Amino acid sequence: MNIRKLPLKNIIMHKKRTAGLLIILVVLTIALFGGSLFIKSLNNGLDSLNERLGSDIIVLPKDAESEVDLKNLLLQGTPGYFYMDKSILSELENIEGVDKISAQYFLVSANADCCSVKVQIIGFDEKTDFTIKPWLHESYKGVLKDNEIIVGSMLSTRVGHTLKLYGKEFLVVGKLEKTGTGLDTAVYTTGDTVKTLIGAAQDKGISILSKQSPDDVISSVYIDIKDGYDIDSIVSDINLGHNEVKAVRSKTMMTSTSDRLGIISAAISFLIKTIWVFAAVILIAAFYIITGERKREFAALRVIGVSRKRLGILVMSEALILGVVGSLIGIIMTGAVMYSFSVLIGTKLDLPYLLPGAFTAAYYILVTFAGVVFIGAVSGLISAYKAVSVDTAKILRE
């Protein structure tokens, strides 16, 4: 008999026992790998959102919040639009402490060649913008011209192709990196192009503005404050002095999103630890009980000349093989689900969700693999100790 092949043969022969142990190991793997990926993805999404926001204060029409979910529109690109009189821009420019100021225009497409759902169209001023351009320049270094657009990562169109919006063709000159938010399905262009689109929509009988001209409106104003000035005081001054608008500190908008993320991350971390404690205890107990039931098998091996040391190695080998197989199954299953359904997960959570890159994922895979194999090894070590402690003569007499 080839003793070296015995651990693998034992695993194959005892299918029910093997399946039970593998299920526990797979659950351990899913908890650690899946939980770690999930928490990292939420943190990545929040970091990405922080980088994209880029201003201290956002000024919006007073009634905007009743029309759309501002938080989802501004932070995640959920389709929506609203307008206010453009004259507010010059008034805000004259406020003491304002360093940079720029307006944006929002519009929702009626339909687009790239997709079957509405997409958010965001227009910005090439001359004054300081929030969108730094991000857009990662994928397009030139100056965006009228009737040129940059699209989010999730839109199916490619650079060099055209996209039809409200019956007009627009050239795609850049495609952005993934952010893990609804901004991945947005379209970015100049303010003048958005004005053209508003006119095109009205020509098609789609009522967007009641009486105003597209040249007389803006959707939002982004403000950067000089060092040394109190941002909260300026927000209060804007709200008290201008009844038709509402100023919001960008950090305030991020706080609730960050708090939700923190609660979810803490809950997931607690769940991971709980599952690991219970699964590790169950795994060790299972190996221990199984070893007790295999006393006759171990006694027979001792009779045919297998040393105590060799017997311990055989038991440890079984545990290590199961640990390796269980962790690999769990990693493959978790990776397939997490990466295949990342968009759906982010949508259902209503939170920024951006999966880590290959290097970070590889790190989590190694940590998970080592952790699960280690737990399997500890269980095997306890079982091996019990196996080599078997009184051969007593078992044979029984």
C-alpha cells in the first residue's frame, strides 16, 4: 500500500465527511474574502467620490430638493435636472472669501444610442471649472469643444464614435475610469452643448424650461473658499441673503454617505469575525470527533508498521488538502459573484461601490488562502495529536 496516497484516498472515499468539512471551509473563505472585498469596495467608492467632488460649497435652486434626490444626483449621478437664474452667479462671485466659482448645467437624455435607460448629462464651463476638468483630463487632455462629449465607463460607446442625444450627433472624445457610482453612466460636455440640447429637446416638444431661455439659466454653482475663511459662515450668508437658492457645504453631503458606509462596514466586520469564530470552532470540533471515530483505522495502520510520527503527518495532510481545496473553491465562487454583479450590488446598496484592482484583490486572496489553510492546519494538528495518542493494544482488544 502506498502510504503517501492514503490522505487523498481517504478524502475521496468518505464523500459525506469530506463534503461537510469542505462546506465549513468554503463558508470561512466566503466570509473573509467576500467581506474584505465588500468593505474595500465601499471605501474605494467613497474615496473616489471625495476626489470627484472638489469644492467647498454647492449652491442649488431652492426648490431643487423637492424635484430630485440631491444627494443621489450630485454624488452619484442619478438622472435629474433643475434650473435657476444665471444672475446668481455674478452675485456669488462678489462674496468675500470666494476663491474659485463655476456653474454647471444638468439635463437628462430622452434616449441615447448607447443604452436603453436615461443618462445624466452634465455641462461645465471650460474656462472656470475646477471640479470636473481635473478628473476628465485623466482620459482626455485636450480642450472640450462644443458637440464633443466624454462618457462614463459604463456606457457602451467608444472613443471616436458618435452618440445621438435628442436627435443630434455628438463625438465621443474620451471615456472615463470607473468610479463605482452613477457617474459611470453620465455624459460630460460643455455648458453651451447642454444649452443646445435643451433647445433641441424643446424643438421636439419636450418641455424643460417654461419661459426662460437656455442662455439665462444654470443648474448649480460650485464654490471653493480661500484659506482662512469660515465655510459655514459663508454658507449661512448665502442662504440668508438669497431666498431663491440653497447653499450646502460639500462635506455635509458626504457625511451621511460616510456614516452609512461606516455602519455597513462595522456590521460586515462583526459578521466576519462571528462567522470565523463559529466556523473555526465547528471545524476543530468536527475534525476532533471524526478522529475519535477513526480509532480502529489508526490502530490498524500502527499494526502494519506506520509510526506515530507518520500517522500524525497523514492526518495533518488530510486537513491541509481540505484547507487548500476549500479555500480555492470559496475564493473562485466569491470572486465570480463579486466581480460579475458589482454594478447590481452598487445599485442595490445606493452607495458608491468600486471593486479593488488586481494587486489588492491578489493580496486579499493570499491572506484568505493563508488564513483558511491555517485554520485547517490547526484543526488537523489537534486531530493528529489525538490520533497518535491512540492506545493500539486497547483498540485491538476491543
